[in-house]
Amino acid sequence: MTTTWIIVDEPGVAGLLDTARNLGRPTAAVVVGPHELAASTATAGVDRCLWLGETGDAPVEAFATAVAAVVADGAPGVVLAAARPSARALVGAVAATLRAPAMVGAVGVETDGDTVLVEREVLGGIARRTERCDGPVCLVVDGGGVPEPGAAVPVEEVTAEALAVRVVENRPSSAPQVDLAGARRVVAVGRGLKAKEDLALVDRLAEAMGAAVACSRPVAEGSGFLPKDRYVGVSGRTLTPDVYLALGISGQVQHTVGIRGAGTIVAVNTDADAPFMKECDYAVVGDLYTFVPALAAALQS
Amino acid sequence: MTVVVAHKWAPNPQEATVAPGGTVDLSRAKPAVSEYDPVAIEVGRRLADAWGCELVGVSVGGPEIAAPMARKAALSRGLDRLVVVADERLSGAGATPTAVALAQAVGEVEDVRVVLAGDSSVDEGAHLVPSVLAGLLGWPSLAEVADVTADGGALVVERAQGSGSQVVRVDGPAVLAVAADAAVPRVAGMKDILAAGKKPVVELPLAGELPAQPEVVGRAPVPLAERGRRRIDTTDPDAAARELVAALRADGVL
Ligand SMILES: Cc1cc2nc3c(=O)[nH]c(=O)nc-3n(C[C@H](O)[C@H](O)[C@H](O)COP(=O)(O)OP(=O)(O)OC[C@H]3O[C@@H](n4cnc5c(N)ncnc54)[C@H](O)[C@@H]3O)c2cc1C
Ligand SMILES: Nc1ncnc2c1ncn2[C@@H]1O[C@H](COP(=O)(O)O)[C@@H](O)[C@H]1O
């Protein structure tokens, strides 16, 4: 029987474990990171836990070839990695070594003998497809939170050689961390916002609403008004708040996939034909610059 | 020494139509150089200029990627020359066969110092081809790269890490996926487009077997929540705001 492999490079792997457990196969984790990460992974409900040793000044990506060798040697069926750059570097090397398909967007995975059936959202999330793979398959899925600890299996240390990459300097961000995933209400801004100073307007509304502030991708990457961990969508965050208020966001599919699970969606846009107007509960047609202050005032009264 | 940049010629799914059964019709979506790849080309141009070396584009896909329009669209953005693998079997291919063909193309270029790629492709959007390619080449891969410089034989790479950044040193070649905002791509002018027609293009036949592709056994539309789309007019912004607040309170979300 094949083994379901989980690639662990950070604590947030509960999503991978859920998928793995549903497959009902033996599970094995390969851990790249400090010993503590291996020790906590060993209690996460896996059957085996392999650890590549301390990483020193090598980044996670330096162990791509080593991870691929470990997985290739371990009867892989489904190989799971979290949707993070470092984990993708590892699973990419696994797919290369196995010459196996590598896919994103899985919403359901089933196995039947050595056959794996993957249902997934394709083309940025416009449709679903079920694909049959006869042999191993690598899937990148949402990592999720930190798994609940349970009984431990031993940590098996494997000697690994790192590729020639070294971290020279870390530059942590000074931007305040915002708990977007836990926010019940979210106000998000798009390119309809003209200047960084105008964020004050949005912040006042968010405060009146008790909401966290998120954005579309170009607002974080491009104009840089907000940090990169605040943008929503296929490449960014997936959020499920009770209410999502989108200000000046056109609503292209790469953005809206990130909030399909939201309770109520409000779109504020000067363009009545913007795609978001078709994927919302309330379509407010108008200028955010006049509507946002009015809404903040209405919330306070 | 050569800088290689991988770019995809792909349609934008925003312009696709999806039939009720889930079949996607991309015939009205015009292909173009994939949204973020011009950023990688721009970073590559600057690097090649700084190092005084050649910038070679590599692209793989169906037969349409070898058409003059596709070639010129990429070459006019600053490439010196192009290597393409255009083969029916690569139409709509997944990350692994795509990377296998790209590895073949990269293998034809001499003395490659770095392969640059975009953040993610407009159609697949998997963020995976660069790391599979790196795996095939046995090189390290790094993503969300903001800047690259050379220090002797090493590459010094600045990339996003969590909400901050990190400087990484790579001894030897690497595959680097650049961040969407690593550079502002140039707009090709008439002169660039004319010059592009004269730049060398090598078309390679696909060599060897491609890895097996999964078989599509089912299609479905995305089950979207039914949304009310209630229109709120803002001729009177205050009245509109009160209407929305009342509605959200009635929905129990405020
Ligand atoms: C592979 C790939 C991955 C991507 N991933 C993501 C992702 O994860 N997240 C994401 O968000 N995007 C993503 N994108 C980009 C996405 O395709 C869109 O380009 C982006 O979401 C558009 O952002 P926007 O709506 O803010 O800007 P625009 O599309 O420019 O829209 C601005 C909107 O504001 C409206 N507007 C202008 N002025 C006002 C005003 N005064 N008041 C009210 N409305 C106004 C306009 O009518 C317009 O609808 C991705 C793209 C690709 C190719
Ligand atoms: N068919 C292709 N030809 C050349 N480069 C590609 C191809 N597909 C993907 N890439 C590169 O890999 C990046 C990520 O693509 P993806 O993994 O599909 O999201 C793109 O931005 C391109 O730089």
C-alpha cells in the first residue's frame, strides 16, 4: 500500500493532516526545520516522522533535493504540501523526481488502490475538474492551523545534504500583525482607492464596523499601500468572515475565490457592471469616497 | 554567462465562459504573455545589462506559442533571443510536463547563470512550474524574489519571507520566481516590435517522453452560493448608507 506523505516546513499543517487522514493510508511526515518542529509533528497523528536535522543557516529551500529523495524512497501515493513558497519549493522537487503531476486547488481527494482521484478548481477557480492519476501525485493545499497534539511517534533523523543556499540576513517586518483569518467582519480595498492617505477613510469605517482591513493584490503588490499578507484571493488569503465589504475592487475571479465562503458580501463600485456586482449580496453603485464616510456615520448613529 | 527567463503564452480565464456542465470555453480569451511574466523579463533585462550578458527567453506550450505574434510579444519586451518548444502534447499541460519541456529548453542554452520566472501563470496559477523545473535541474529555487545581484560567482537574492524579507546567497545557478512587484515592466514601442521580428528564435522539437498526465474523468461548475445582488443606489449617500446598515443588521452580521 502507498504512503501519504506530508511535507512539513512550518507548524501550520492541520489542513494537510485532515486530507491525509481521509485517505486512510499510512502517513509519514518529512520535516525541514528545527527539532521542535519535528517533535511537534511527531505528535500530530502521523505514523512516521522523518527529520532532516537542524538546518543551520540554510533556508528550507536548500533541502528540496533531500526531501525528494526521502519521499521517493517511501512508497509515495499522495504527497501533500502547504500553499507557501518554501513548501512549494520542496514539493516541486518531489514532483520532478517522481515525474508525478503537481496540482493546486484540490477540493476532494480519494484513492482506489494506486489510483488517485482528485477533484479540483482549475483556471483560477472558474470551474471544477476531476482527474484520475495512476501513480503518485503531489498536491498543494491550504496548510491550515497548528494540529492538536496527541500520542507521539519517534522522530527518525535522516542525514541530508543541503543545496548551496545560505541565509545572509533576515529583515523582519515592523508592520503590525492583523488576525485576518479570525476576523468576523472584513473591509477590503482595491484600486478604487487612489492614495495611501485615503486608507484613513477606510480605517475609520473599519473601526466603526469592528472590522479588519484587507485588500486586493495590486493594493499590496504594486501600490504597496498595505502589507502583502493582507491581500485576498487565489494567491493570497482565503477568508470566511460573516460580512465582507469590498470597496473599489473589480471582483475578478482571482480575487473573489478567496471569499466565496463569506457570509454576506457587499460590493461598492462606481461601475454597475463590475464583475463583483454579480457575486455579491448588496451591490452599492457609487463612489467609495462619498459612500464610506456616510456608512461610517450611519454605523455610529 | 547567460540569463534565462521563462515566460508563458496563455489566455486569461477571466474571459472564459463556463457551460453549466463545467466545460470551459477559452476560445474568446485571447492569449498573451502571462500577466506577471513581463516583470520577470524586465528583471532579467536589467540583470543581463548589469552583467553584460545575453538574455534568453524560454517558452513551451502548444503550437500557437511559435506563431509570430507570440514570439514578437515576448521578444519586444527586451529579450535578446528565444528558445521555444511548441508541441500539441504541451497544450494545457500541467506543471510537471511543462517543467520537463522547459528543462530541455534551458539545457540548450550555454552557461546559464540563473533562470527567472514569473510569480504564477494567468491560467494555471499554480506557482509550481519554477520549483519543478529547479527540481529537474537539481538547482535550488526561491520565490517572491524582489532583487538579484551578483557577488563573484554567487547570486545574492532578496526575497519576501513572512511579512518581512530575507537576503539569501546562492553558490551556483538557481531558478528564481520574481515577485509581482519586483520591477515595472517596460511598454514595448513600435521600434521594439519591429526589432523583435529580427531577433533569433530557435524552435526545438520536444525530446523524449513526457511524464504521464492525469486523465480528466469529470467536469463541474463551481457551486457558488446564491447571492441576492440587491442594488443600492447612492444618489443620496446617507440614505444608501442607512439602507445598507439596516439590511446588514437584519441579516444579523453587524
Ligand atoms: C495568476 C494571478 C493570480 C492573481 N491573484 C490574485 C489574488 O490573489 N488576489 C487579487 O486580489 N488579485 C489577484 N490577481 C489579480 C486580479 O486578476 C486582478 O487584477 C485584481 O484583483 C484587480 O484588483 P482591483 O479590483 O483592486 O483593481 P481593478 O481591477 O483596477 O479595479 C478597480 C475597481 O475600482 C472601481 N473604482 C474606481 N474608482 C472607484 C471609486 N472612487 N469608488 C468605487 N469604486 C471605484 C473600478 O470601477 C474598478 O472596478 C491575480 C492575477 C493573476 C494573473
Ligand atoms: N509553458 C510555460 N512556458 C514557459 N514558462 C512557464 C510556462 N508555464 C509556467 N511558466 C513559468 O512559471 C511561472 C509560474 O507558473 P505556474 O506554476 O503555472 O503558476 C510563470 O510565471 C512562468 O514564468
